[in-house]
Amino acid sequence: MWASTGKEYTPFVRYGNKSDELNIFVNGTGETYDEDDMCGAEGEMDGYSYYVLLENLQPNTEYYYKFGNPDEG
């Protein structure tokens, strides 16, 4: 999960067992939030929360990942 105050997009995570072989690609979902969702915090708090579920991870295994959006990498 990560948050952004930029434009809305379809989030992704690319991951794998080697830093130069991020060959598993997973799309996620996003939803908007505003200051009411942030316990009434004042100021510019509008943005997006993004969620990507990584499945079938193996115990005791090191993974490398990159996250973001397909348009900007």
C-alpha cells in the first residue's frame, strides 16, 4: 500500500528474486481519500491510496521490487 497526491492511475508492482530480473508483474487498485478520511486533519489532504497484493511469496526468500504506475515507471 502507498499513497499519492498526484493523479489517479492503475498501480503495479514488479518483483522477483533478483534485482535485475523483476519478472512478476501485478496490477492493483486505487481509491480516493480526503481530509475527512484522515481524522479531520487540516490542510490539503486529498489524494489516492493504492493497494497491490503479492501472492505465493515463499518464506525465507529475499525479493526485489519496483512499484508505481505504468505511465511513469
